[in-house]
Amino acid sequence: MEHKLKKTETHKCCVEDLCKMSLRGPKGHGNLLNNRQKKPSLCLRLLRSARNDNLWPDVFYKATQEYKKINAYILQALFFVYLAVFTFGCDESSQTTSRDFKGTNISAPWSKALGTIQEGLADNDPLVRVRALEVVAATEQIRLMPQVHQLLHDKSMPVRFAAALAVGDLEYSPSKRSVSQLLKDSDANVTTAAAYAMAKLGSAQYLEHVRDAISSGDQTVRANAALLLGKSGDKSSLELLWRTMQSKDSDDRVVYQSAEAIAMLGDERIYPKLWTMLISAYADVRLMGVEAMGKLGTPEAKNALIRMLDDDILEIRLAAAEQLGVFKDPIGEPKVLEVFEKNLISGLDTEAGERANVLTALAIGQICTPTLTKFLPQLLQNESKFVRIAAAKAVLQCTK
């Protein structure tokens, strides 16, 4: 049986509480709403402090997201609560959940995880940068978006593509102007990602560009367009995705990505197609089927994933455990735990061991039981950058 797999992975400080206030951005983006006051408000002084501490991007972004949602009267009352927090300090423990690393202090793994992603964003290997970008988007690390912003101009096409997706997924409006410039990028994959981001940032008309891209003669562009239509949440694209999946002009990448996109949009009619992927003789196809079943999210899909916990291939079992974790079901925990208890990695070659460690970390990140999270610190020390990034993602997920 062919079972070669590709590499896949496809606390905040109290100052962020100010984002619940009615604010507008820094110089160049408007002033505070109370700028009619002759004296600088205490709010403004605190924001200046945040800027000096390099926390301004977080504050500005979340402020723009919350603006108009909370009326000024309530904000004035809340302000003194936040002031007390600033006066007496931040309670680190209040910024994480009770899910910890078997009773130990989680601040060290959390800091290590964030540092790992920061290092990944600056790595010389484009694929490492892509993986780090995916984690920023998946774990909503707004504090890292200024660094992501810089990668919109990266020399590597996959990096620009992933950076544009991160901006769109997190609806990071400070980068909208730079994303709009990517609409003129020389690579069609990047322009499609930029159009997706623009649509997510409020310019819905750009979604038509993504729809057009799914008819491209370039199969990679078509597959990426299918992915983005699934991520867009636009159910009016379902008919187009079905046609693309069934077209003789679509290669396997496009077919499978279209099927996953249909699942992402919640069309339960795709279940039989996903089932055929699960019973494929090829492990790569089964892996994609497992991920797509997780996206479908129905009880029937969950039952199918439970069956995949008995697959002959370790990577498939781990992926199934991860997707069941998405369902908030820890039933796959024993399959992940046996990686450590039976030392299943030791018998694999370097590449296979790296894949298995990545999938192990990703599964832990969805299951998040103390039995498993205690292994994350050691995975954060793995020699592979991809394993460390996957482990960092798991830490950030389990400490939300």
C-alpha cells in the first residue's frame, strides 16, 4: 500500500482590555472619540504607553473590531475597572483556562510557543514561514499580525499567499491597503488570496474574482480557489464547487479540495464522496478525507472518523483523533498516547517520524487533556522546526 504522506499542518496583557472602549486608531487612522477634550484623557495616556510597549497593533485592531458595539456610557463605567487593572497589575493566571500541563505553570510553554511562531515567521525556509503563518491565523494571534503584514511583500509566492489568507481570516483591517496592492501580484494564486482577504475585509465584490479563478487552466490556482470559496462561507458558491469537483478538467488536487470546500460549507450531500476518500488505497487520500469529514461536522461524519481510529497507518489514526477533538470528543486520546507509551516514532525514518510528530502535536492541540498536554514541552524542543511549530500551535490552542 502506498502511504507516503506530505508534510501537513494545513495573555494577553491587560492593555488589550482597552479595546472594549470606543476608540479609533493611531496617528494616520483618526483620533480618540474624546479628542475634543483639552487635556489628554487618561485613556489616551494609557494607549500611548501601549504604543511605547509595542502593543499598539493589538489595541488598534481590536478597538476597530469592537467600535460601535459598546455605547459610551457603559465604556466610561468600564474604564475605571480597567484602570484598576493597570494600577494593580495583570493577573497572568486569569488569561488562560484551567486546561494546563498536568498542574504545572503554563506560562513557560505559552511563552515558548509564541516565541517559536515568531521565529518561524522570520525563518529562512519559506515553508516554515507558511506553517507559522497558518498557526497565527488558526490561533488568532493578533499580536503577531504586524509581522504577518511584512510578509505580504515576501519574495516567496506561498508566503504571500498564506499572509493574505491570515489577513482575511482574522479580518485584520490595518493591512487592507497592502492586500489591495496584491491584487496586482504577478502570481494568480496570490491575487486570488488577496481577493479573498478583501472580501473578508468588507469588499464582498472581490469574491467574484475567487469564483473566476476556479476556472483557471492552472490546476494549483483552481485548487486554491476551491479552498478559498470553502473558507469564505459563501453557500451560493456550492453549485460552482460541485461542477468543479465533477469536471473532467479537474485533476485530483482540485477534486479533493472542492470536496473539502463543499464540506466546509455544510452540504451533507458530499458525505458519500468523502467516504470514498476514507476507503482509498492511498494514505494521502484517506488523510484528506479525514480532514474533510472534520470540516463537514455532522454526526455521520463523526462516526466515520471513529472508524478511522483503527486505520493501519499511524498518521491516519492521529489525524482522525485530531478531527474528533474538533468535535470536542477525546475518544482518540489513547491513539495519541500510545505514540509515547509505545515509542511508535522510534521505528520510523526521519521524514516519517517528523510527519507523525507533527500530527501528534496537532491532535493534542484539539484534544487538550492533561494526559496529553504534558508531552507538549518536549515536542517544543524537537529538532524539527515543523514539529516545534505544530507543538506551539497546540500550546496556544490548549491555553485559550
